[in-house]
Amino acid sequence: MPKTISGLSKGLKKELPKHAQKIFVRAFNNAYKQYKSGEKRRGSSSRDEAAHKVAWAAVKKEYKKGKDGKWHKK
């Protein structure tokens, strides 16, 4: 669980710009708290999986992946 940017995987750190990393961490941590109870999650997703989905959705609201393979602010 990434509580801070330093807790992100090397792949995410390499792929996402700093601002997008902040968005990811903030959204992940909030969702992780929110989905503590399995009743709030859809299907059989784990708490971690649900938080990752929410975090990526938050990043994709402000960034898109360009033809160059890098994430750019919309």
C-alpha cells in the first residue's frame, strides 16, 4: 500500500509524472480506507485491487497516455 510516493513501485515512478504520482497515491490511500469493508467493494476484488482501480481512474481524469507512450496532462 503506497502511503507516500516513495511507496510506489519502480514501474509507476518511472511511468507517471510527479503530479500524477501524487494523484495516484492520494486516491489509492483514500480508497484503501473507504473499501476496508468487503461489503463496499464490487465483486470479489480485494481491498488492494479496488484501491488500485480507483487510483488509476483518478490519474486518467487528468492525464492521458500519448502516442509516445508517456502520460501527459489533458
